Amino acid sequence: VKEKLLRFDGTPLFPERIAKTVEYPLSPLEAALYEAVTEYVTKTGPAVDSDIIGVALAIVDVTAAKPVAREITKASEFTNSPDWSAATNLIVFAQPNSAAGFDGPSDLVTIKPDGTGRTTVTSVLPRGGQTPQPAWSPDGSRIIFVDTDGTMKTIAVDGSDLARAVATGLTTGFHPHYRPTP
């Protein structure tokens, strides 16, 4: 549609776009992951019309002889922004109120990779707050995230000790992460 927009003098507003597909060789591991994700999307995709009806958190074991995607949350829950802690073997994610989807209130939740041990870390959802973009500290003891007011905050994995990530200077941000330890 935008390609048909014209300036007042009749010339195209946007230049012609020419796209071409470039072949890219995949390693066997990348090819296995590609196949597993393609199969998962093909299997679940037809149920999705033009609107998003849900987002599940799925794990793909790329070391398996035939990798497959295994859902550990339900698509109706709209789980998003997962981060996996190597130190604790827990996954943290934002869990919105499923009725409101991504734009609604959310809490931070942890879960084991097998789908068990689901634990709510924050309790801002009942107040309409959001806790998007969580990330683990290198030792797995804390989670950094963007709070409802846009400030970066940290919280202990048990939900205690909520604190600002930065006391002064740049206190707001998107997708905060801890610096990895060498």
C-alpha cells in the first residue's frame, strides 16, 4: 500500500523495494532446531487466525535424535519474555492476566524446565501493574525487570527484597540484563 503513495508532484513517496532470498547454510544442530520449530508452528499455527490467541512457553531439546517442542505453559496464558538461569535451572517469565493479553497486568513467575514448580515471584498483577522483560543475575539469586513505572528493579527469587536496580542516573530502561560473570 505505501508503495502506491505519491508526492504532490506525482513521484513515488517511497523508493521501490527489491527483496531477494539469500541462502544460508545451517549446521546440523541449527537444522534440527529449525525443523522442530517449523513443525511446532505448523502444528499449532492453523488454529491461530489473523489474531494472536495465545502464546505458550515451549522447550526444544536440540540434542534429542528428533527434537520436538514441548509446551510447559498453556497458550492461553500469554507467557512471555522468558529467561533461563543456568545457576538455578529455573525459567523466569512475565505472566500477564490472560484475559488482557500482553498489554494487561502481569507478574513474574518461575518454573522448572519440565513445567513443575511454578512459583509467582511478584504480586503486582492484582493492582494492575506489569513486570515485563525479566532477566536472571549470574548467580540466580535475583531477577532484574522493568517495573510498572518504567524503572528497572531487582527482586530476590523468593519475592523478597524489591529494590531499584540503579539509585541515580539512568533509572528507566528496556530489557535490562546483569553483566555476565567471566
